Amino acid sequence: MSYTFQIFSSVKELPTDWNKVIGQQNIMLSVEYFHVLEESKPKNMKCFFVGFYSGKDLIGGALFQYLSFIEHKTFQKDDVLCSFRNFLSKKFSKDVMILGNNMLTGQNGFYFDTSKVPTDKAILLLNEAAKNLQEKYRKSSLIIFKDYQKAFLKNFEEEKFKAFFRFSVQPNMILNIKPEWITFKNYADDFSKKYQARLKSAKRKLEGIQKIELDLDDVKTYQKEMNILYQNVAENAPFNTFFLTDYHFKYMKMYLAENFKVFGYFLNEKLIGFYTLILNNQDIDTYFLGYDKEIQKEKQIYLNMLFDMTEFGISNHFKRIIFGRTALEIKSTIGAEPVEIFGLIKHSNKAVNLFTGKIFSSLNPKYDWVQRKPFK
């Protein structure tokens, strides 16, 4: 069986059956989401879409992203360690090509119909597409394949992947919703007494704050405030490879419609926090959020957001909530558990590539944290 692929630099070039074959399986690979990327991707990002064919039949698709670190102040904190990371990133990784989505946690980079192409062959096709992009479109300092669970790594054992360094990053925090959790109370009743008291305390602190789901018109109205609250959180991170554009949430709501949820928290009619969710078949992916830092400390807004996300997932009968790889300990207090994820990375300079493991480790240190066990 012979396979081919085609690279698209614009959504309008995608084949008409893209969603039927690929987008329906993962909303982050849908035409609608690609429209969001095209119209409001971070300023230092360029996207390419790849279609894979068996004869004339579309059998798979992938997302590749180029990130320029020269155009972005990667690290925000002004200290010696971050200055060192900035130096390393600009010296050794001026730009990066990623198979996957740097704005999300998890394997959102590709989908193949495995009844028409085996997984091991699909991985080789992805590698061929990556090489083609490097040769014909843009050569990057680094190539990264992200985020795979451990069992999936066996698909990268071919000789063609020997030059790649295998790395692990902070785990993906995932809450598997139990079938017996029909209501949020069922979930809360499974907590130990200590965590039940913590939940009640957090809910009491939210008194006086109104939570409202925002529609598209609301998002347009509050976009400026949302950007400020988002930056409050984003700029506090020691490691950032991009910032959202000013109208990103508007485009997310416009194109994903009811599959993108926005909830705002109001105090005295002023927006003081918000969170967003992407509904992806039976999964919920938590997306970007923001809050007033001072009010957050007093009212425990972030912890309440995690509980509210969980309540939404239970009430609407989803199977999993994917919380991502930040704030690991507090996410474990609401029942999310760590799932180890891995990637592959290679530098275009063979000499530098020998030290890629050490360089990458210095740019992405692991943080010690305590996994909490809230359930009885």
C-alpha cells in the first residue's frame, strides 16, 4: 500500500472531507479550531496542516507549529536562572517546529484512521512530513514531537528516530469521572472529612461573587478585562513560549460555539476572574483562565474554579477532565491524578544535538510537589 501527503498553509486549502475523517475525532484537529489558529494564533507562531492519503482517500491529518523565540520574551521573571534560560533558548533554539499543539496538553497533533493505515506506518509518515516541511518550507533549530503517554513511545523505536532525545515533562493532571458520580454531591461525598471541610470552606469564601456563563456577545464585551486577567496569570509563569492575542477568546467562541465554554466571576458587577473549557467528545480540556490576584487570595477563586470545572463535567456526563500540567498539587486536591507524558526532541546541528538532553533539562526543570489524596 502506497501513501502520500499534502501540506496546507491555509485552512481554505483543506479537503472538504477533513472534518468527517479527522475533525470529528478531535475538535483540536477540526476545521473550526484551525480557523481559530489562523485568525488568532500567537504572534510568534506559524501553522501548517498536513493531509495523508491512501490513493485519493484522506486517511489522516496532522498539525505542525513553528514557534519563534527571537520574537518572544520566553521567560518573564527577571532573575539569574531565567536570564540563563533566555540565553540558552536564543542560542540553541531560535525557533522550534512542533508536531502537535503547543497551546494544549496532550496528543492533539494528529489523527489517523487505523483501519486504513497501521500506527507504526503512520508515525513514519509523520516523520516524512516533518522532514519535508524542514526542507521545503522552513528549517528550524529544534524539532519536537509532543505529548505521548508511555505506552505510545514504542511507535518511535525505528532507526529513523534514534537521533531524537526522549524526554518527560510535568505530568498531565486528569480527573476520571466515576460512573457513580451522578451529581456533584456524589463526588463531594467521596472526599475524606478533611477535604470535605476544605470544599465547604472554599465555597463559603465565594459568597458575594456571581458566576455567569458568557455567550459570544459577552465575550466581546469583556474581552479587554479578560486579557488583563489572563496576563495576570500568564506573566507570573517562569516559562512561557507564547502569549494569546487580544481577541483569541472571541474567535474561540465564534468558531467552536457551544464546544467552547466561558464562565465569568463577578464581584459588584466587575469581572474579577474567568475560566474556559473545550468540550472534545467525551473529554473536557481545561483552557486558559485569569483572575484578580488580590481577590484570588482572599476568595480562593482558583480552587473554586477547579471545583466548578469538575461540577460541570459531572453534571454534563463527561468521562474525563484534562487539567493540564500546571499547578499540580492543588489539582491533585480535587482528585486529578498525574499521567506521565513524553516527547521527542532533536536539534538540527548534529554537534549540538549530542547535548540536547542536558540543554533541554536546564530549560525545563522538574518541580517537586506532593500528590494529595482527597478521596476516602
